[in-house]
Amino acid sequence: MLIKLFTVLFLYVVAMGIALPIIPAMTLTLGGNGIDVGFIFAVQALGQFLATTFWGSLSDRIGRRNTMMITLFLVGVLELLTAFASQLWVLYILRFVFGLVGGTIAIGSAHAADITTKENRSKGMAVVGISFGLGFTFGPAVGAFSASFGGNQVGWADIGLPFVVAAAVAFLAAVFAFVLIQDSAEKTSARKSGLKDLSSLVNRYPNLKWMFFVFMLYTAAAAIMEGTIFLYMKDVYGFDRTNVGYIFAGLGILTALMQGGVGRIAKRFGERAMIFFGGLAVSIGLIIAPLFAPLFAFLAGLGITTSGRAFVHPGILALTSLDAPTEEERGKVMGALHSSSSLGRIWGPALGGILYERVSIGAPFWVAGGIMLFTILIWRSSWKPEIAH
């Protein structure tokens, strides 16, 4: 069951990853600057924040597979439309709507929680994490490769070509979801949903609010880096979208390799320790990455950060799913978790773009590292393990 879920999520993340090094280049081609790059990522995250809880709740009602197929098909449509974007304001709108339909990971996380036991929950969430790692390995690589066949001009056959490829991958993922995924949670229709119901859950299960808090700030720190890395490498090392795409691919390989040991580490040390020390690595890597001029030093900092992220992400997913009160409400809780992540992706890239353009090119990395360090210290002193199930 997990390998089937992995296949679908992998294809989805590949489709997303294709855009990662291309969006900044397209934004600059359409007349934007570093601030616009940050805000393009921010509006996409805003859309995801507004809709992810809805997709999680919908999957509780009509089934994981049906909801996943809908989101994947809509993602394909939006990727295809992005390929034809010819003005900056159009790109803003399309990426906002793209965010609205991006509920696949929340649904996949709920499905992984449905089909694993509490003892193996970290392993199930590691599968979700590995799909991220490999997806963001092949995605940017495919984006970089397909970009080499297009030019630097506006048009679907030029700078928009990678989005055509991304659309095809998303449609393929929808087909695989139909063929491979079997619903794992009982469908319900009478249960309440929305912020009021979610607030009630958080009041009854206080650890949930801390997991939302950590995931939001962790994601914001990661998004600051992801939103400015293209600008940094372009200005400092003269890299283009193809070069940056392959850098992202290398980081994805590292993530996948590190996450191969998540299950064993979680069983030996626990998810809480895994999150804390992973977060510490993220912070250290971000702070040291821009301190030294040579390329290898910058990549070493990114490598430390990536290694930490490989443990933080599945750890957060596992602890949250363990605190979800019932299987029937798990989709809503995991949707809310990813909404908190989307909230971090709203202000994170925007802040990164402003810092890059108005303060210094190293400031986004240093601020992101500080945010991560603050987050894990506050969480470690506030999260109460005796409440966890």
C-alpha cells in the first residue's frame, strides 16, 4: 500500500519540483524582480493555505482516492495554463489558483496515517518524505533538462516548456491514483468541518497547536531559502535556471538518502529528538551557507540544511498524525497541518525577497536560520510528551 502511495506522491512532487527553479526565471523574464519572485511563491502558498483543510476534510467524506484524483487533475490544468503566461499579473493569478488546488500531500499524509500502525507511523511518514526527496530530485532535474530545449522568451515552447512537462506528469499521477489507491478511511458526511471544529480539536489536544506552530516556522525558513537560492546563485556564481535545477536535484538525492534511515532513528531516539536535532542542523546550515565565497562552501551549508530537513519533515508528520484524535478526523488534522505549512510559505518567500533586495543577499539565509533556531528552542520547552498518544 505504501509503495502505491509513494508512486502517486512522487509523480506529484516531480510536477511541483519542475517549477521550482523555473518560476524565478519566468518571473524575471516577465519583468519582475527579487521581490516579485518571493511574492509569486507567497501567493501560491496563500491559495494552498486557504484550501488545504478543505481538501483534507473532503477526503474524509468522499474518500482519499477520489479527492486525490481531483487535485492532481486540477494541478495539471494549472501547470499547463502557466506555460502560456505572458504577463506578470497573469502569473500571479495562475500560481494563486495553483495553490488552491494543491491538496495532494495533505491527502497523501492522511492516507499514510490510515494504513500504518502507531508503531510504524514514522516509517509511513518517511515514505511521504522520501517521495518529497526523490520528487524534488527528479523534478528540478526534469525542469532543468526541459528548459534546455526552450529559450528565454515568453511562450509555452520557450520559457514555459517545463510547465507543459509538469502538466503531463500531473495528469499521469491522476491516472496512477485511480489505478493504485484504495480508500483507507471510512467516508463520512454528517461531521462538521472548518475552523471552529478544528479549534475544538486543538483545545482538546494541545500538542496539535505546537506541531502547527513548528511546521509553519520550519516551512517559512525553508521557503525563504528556496525562494532566494536562484537569485543568489545567479548573482554570485552566474548560474542560470538549468544550473540551479541540477543543484536542487542534488539536494533532493541527499534528502532521499538521509530519509532512508528515518524509521530506525525514530524508533531509537524518538520523533521529538529527531525534530530537534534536525532543526538544529537546518539552522546551522542556513547561517553558514552565505558566509564564505567559494561555491563548495555554499553547497556544504545547503547540504547540512538539507540533511536536517530530511528528519524534521517526517518527524512533524508522524507526531501530528499520532495526536490526531480519530481516524475519521485524521484527514482534517493533516490538512490543517499543511495549512499551517502554507501559512509559512505565504510570508516566508515574501520576506526573503524583501531581505534580498533591500538588505543584503545573505540576509535571507541568516534570518531563516534564526527563525529555525528560535522555533526548535521554543517548541522543546513547550511541547509536553506526556500528552502525546
